[in-house]
Amino acid sequence: MSGRVHLSPPDVGQLEESYLINALRSGWIAPVGPEVTAFERDIAERAGCAHAVAVSSGTAALHLALLALGVRPGQVVVVPTMTFVASANAVVYTGAEPVFVDSEPNTGNIDPALLAALLETLRAEGRSVAAVMAVDLFGACADYTRLVPVCDAAGVPLLEDAAESLGAAHGGRPAGSFGRAGVFSFNGNKIITTSGGGMLVSDDGELVERCRYLATQSRQPVVHYEHHEVGYNYRLSNLLAALGRAQLTRLDEMRSRRRQLRERYAKFFAAIPGVRLLGEGDVESNCWLTCVVVDPERSSWPAADLAAALSRADIETRPLWKPMHRQPVYAGARAALNGVSDRLFAHGLALPSGSAMDDSQEAHVFRTIERFLERG
């Protein structure tokens, strides 16, 4: 076995090296350039959208999307409570207030029925709801079949935080293509990486161009530097875009490897009482992370004990996202809760899922789990 088994490390090799060398030799070292333009085109095509703009992070893309949707201080943006903190932080960057909504139990994604009730309550209170943000957790799309009509009925634009779901789909439609805009992350642990980076996609050309303008310091198209409003230094570099283009050519291969791991975990845990896979049976997930949920009353052991056993064997795991309504930074924030996200955080565990995991590492993971269960 070779080294520590990480949760979801970058999967890069000679192809990525060749793309980077070609970009270096082209002379396009500074931000923007032909690789950025090509990467935008490639991701837009993959997401089934007409337009895209490449930026420095998924967080930057969320911020830009909210600004382009006109979100401003005094307004509300509804955000899932079970998500990474960037989803909520991007709302705060605009001066608006995040209001959190809980999960449905099968996938941990936003609960459409709870969302509908919350939107009705906020409307009755006279609150200005600027947007609803849905998050595709762990590579599985939210239930857009139900979410889109809820948002349409309320007259509220939908923003898809697809940071974790590139290559996934819902009803045959690609992740990122739902709502007014979609956002991807290419952080180092994502299914494809540009080291750091993100992308905003949309069929709304005016929205994308607004984001492109804001991401380039709001520079006016004149020969000197002129700025009529505050902008942001959010563009992706040409070198990182080259890395992303190489990774994108391998997306299906890497997704297939993660699917193989997911299926092995599913088969393994099927015989273990009290353990289920989060989102089990979703054939359209990109399987970014495989997560188990443990009922300690049935299994006779908590998820934390499995995590500790794996850690002693130099195998990385991670609890599921700590809900935003439990985060100190958002203490006191309004939330519509049903208890699901709290239970998933208490009893869930993300297991090693990376496409770069070799056979010896995979064998080590499963052997360690088997020994843990034998001792239990």
C-alpha cells in the first residue's frame, strides 16, 4: 500500500502536465487567454448551457451570480442549512440575509416541501426574497423536478450551487443547468480540479456578461483604466484553465472510478444492520463522495468509532457538513428545520472516494472496515 489514503485527492498525471507545459510555452501566463476561453466553452457544453465565465473559485462564482441577480441589503436569500459555509458566506457578501432550510433524508439535499412553506411564510411577512440557492450535495443533484415549480410559483429565481456535482444529472439534464445560473467548483478535492477555480454557467447571456465584467474589476472597455463601479479580481488564470481542460477530458473516466467505489461500498454495507448509503440508488450522481449514515441503535457502534478506526490506519474520513444553523458564525440566523441535517451530521461519515485510489489502498480501506466490524 502506498501512503495515506485521502478522502478525495487530486487525480492528475502526464496529460495534465502536457496541457500546462503547452500553456506555459504559449506565453499566456497572466489571467485570461485562449485556455480560459476554451475551458469556458467546454464546461458550458458539458453543463448544457449557452454561456460560461471562469473565475477564481466557486465562492466567487456564487457571489457574482447573486450580484447579477440583483441581490442587495435588506433582502433574503434562502440557503440549505446542510452545505459548506461558502454558500451562506456569498449571501452575506452582498449584504443580504441568509435564511436556512433543512434537508430531505435520502440525499441530505434541500427539502422542497419545507422550502415551499418557508417561502409562503416569508411572503406573508412581507419579506423580499431575492433568490433561492439549491446545493447539490456530495455529487447528487437536488430534486429539481419539485424545486423548480416551487420557485416559479413564488416568483423567486433559483441559483444552483453545483460545486460538488459536475458530471451529475437530474432527469437526464446536466447539473448546473437548472435555474437562472449554476456554479461549479474546481477546488483540489473536487471531481476535477484546477487547483483553485470555479465557473458560472447560464443560458442568460446578459447575466454571464455582467458577471464577467464584475469579475474583471469592472473595467470599462477603453484604452485607459476606467471604473464606474466597484468590481472584483475574480478571473481564472490561463494556466489553471489549461489544467482544467485536461481534467475535463478525463471526467467520465474519473466519475466511473468513483461509481465503482460507490457500488463496492453499497454491496459491502448492504449486509450491515443500521448502515445505509446517503443517496443510495441515485444512478445520476457523479459519486464525488460516498457517505454512510449509521443508526447506532441498530449497528451497535457510532459513525465516530468507524472514523477513529480508519484514522488509526492512516485513512482519511470526514463528518458530513455541519449545518449552518449550528455554526457559531450564523448563531441566531433564521432557519426552517425538521431535524434531518442535525441527524445526518451526528451519524454520517464521508468515506475515501477518490478516483486516484489504487488497488492496494482500496484493499486497505475495506480490510480496515472489516476488522473494525469483527472487533465490534
